[in-house]
Amino acid sequence: MPDIESRICAAVGQVNDPNLGCSFADAKRAIQVTSSKGQWSVNIVLGYPVGDQREGLIAAIAAAIAEAGVSEPVAIQLTPGIAAHAVQRGVERVPGISNIIAVASAKGGVGKSTVAVNLAIALARDGARVGLLDADIYGPSQPLMLGLQGERPSSDDGKMIEPLRAHGVAAMSIGFLVDNEQPMIWRGPMVTSALQQLLNQTRWGELDYLIVDLPPGTGDLQLTLAQKVAVAGAIIVTTPQDVALADARKGYRMFEKVGVPVLGIVENMSGYTCANCGHHEDIFGSRGGAEMAQKYQLPLLGQVPIDPRIGRLLDAGQPGVASEPASAHARAFVDIARRAAAHLSLRPIDRGRLFGKVVVEKG
């Protein structure tokens, strides 16, 4: 008969990770079993934060251990263990930032910025250290969505900028540095230079995730991010209708060509349910995001329903995940954030960060 340690390991390994749809064993989670003075304990390193799912997971693990015939008490611990994951070759990381996640659509009007800000806040509420970079130089929207419009960041040395903070997230946007009604009449090189300055000259501190809200398209700015910034993964946002999916596919292909893994698809504006009568209507069609995910063998991270409150809350600088966390649309964003972080955790870890830079000099 297997010893207690083996039975605990086997039992925990069969528990399902709700954000991946597979077992801890299949996800290759680190399961650490120890014993001290007759007290057994098990620690599962998840690779991402789980927030209010913690208690449910611990209960499922305890039940699995009991079903395996382990009568001894076992202390159960879940550790986020967020690691820095591999990025494109030949690019340098921004110091202190473990993972940069790009949120893209390649098309305007699909709610990409809405997804990005709620995703960032959801990860922060789950316990991660999170930043949000508004990379839309021509049309920055994050200052309004975060309730920071009119605020100005500070700099104590004239070189590095302190990000502004809202809802537990460190944020930077060109919108913090210019007048609200001032148009950015810049050519491509100036825009890409501005993006690099916002990224590299912001004092982000130590972050587990930096969410980058990309503008629509697949032009200079998107290529600069993909080719010169260490991006751990990308999320594609679309609506169910074909006109949005056509551009979403282009966005996916762009990341594929430059070696940035796509973590999954988010289908926004996925149907409307009347609050009064309960009638459901697929205003922009149905299953478009799901079919795209299936075609490219990508995870469907989630489907966000049409809800008038989403826009009203953002206009008030109070995104739903922060102000109405129990609402259906907020829960959808939270699920998307956890699934995205979970799928990123399956990516190879950047082992290069464990070693210093080696310099060979001629003697």
C-alpha cells in the first residue's frame, strides 16, 4: 500500500483546477508534502492568484485526501507562486515586471479597454501586484475609466515618473500628461517613442503583471510592442459579429508571427438579457468568439454580456469589478482574469532571470 505522502500527492494531483479545466497533475503543479511531529501538510503552488476561490479549492483538496483513505489531519496551503514567464527572443525585460500581458483587438469599438481595466483590477483584488499601461496614444481612455481624469503624475528626479494609482492598480497613460481635449497629432515614430518612454520611464516597482491596453490595428505601435518589449502573452478581444472577428484574426496572426503566445479569446458584448422580462437577445450574433477559439485551438477565456451598467460605471471611474463585484458582468471579468493568469502559468518559466548577466572581456 502506498505511504501517506504518496497517497496525499496522488489525491491532490487529481483535483480539478477550475480555471484550466484539468487536474493539478495534468497542469504539472508543484505539490509539496511534508511531515513534522506527526502533522502532515501539503502546499500546492498554483502559479497565479485565485482570490475567493481559495476556500472552495481547499475544501475540494481536503475531500480528495479523505477519499484516498488518509485519516491523519492534513494542513492545506495554496501558494500563488507567480513566476516570470518566457518572452520573445532578443528583447530585454523591464526591471521589476514579471509578466507583460497585451490586451488587443485589432479593431476599435469592441470593448478592449473595458476588458483591460477590469482584468487589471480583478488580478489586483485577487492579491497580485498589477500595473496598467494605456498604450493608446491617440485616444487614451484609462484616465476616465479609472477615475483619474485631470490627475497629473509626479517625478522627484525629472527622469522617472511615479504612476498614479486607483482600485489597487498602478496606472500610466499619455492622458495623464496632456490636456483632455488636446489631440495627439503625431506621426508613427513619435508615437512608438512615447510608448517606450511611458513603459520604461515609469517607476512601476515590483509587478506580477503589467496589463497593456493596446490601440486598435496592427501598425507601428503594435509591432513596436511585439518586437521591442518583453511580452509574456496576449489576449484577443472581439465581439461575436463577423466584422469584428475578421480583424481579431489579423491580431492573432500578428502575435503569432512575432512569437508572442496568445493566452486566449474574450468575446465581449455577448448577448443581452432584459432585466425586466428576462428575454435574451444575441444583438451582435452568437458564438463568434467561441468558434474563433476553436479554429485556432485557443482557450475561450470568457463571454461578457451586454449590460448598460458597464458603460455607466466606467464613465464614473468605477469599473464594475471594483464597484459591483457581485454583478454578473463583474464575475465574468474576474473569471477571465483568472483563466488568463492560469493559462499564462502553464507557459515556460524564464530561467534566465535566475542568473546574472555574463560579460566576457578581453584580458
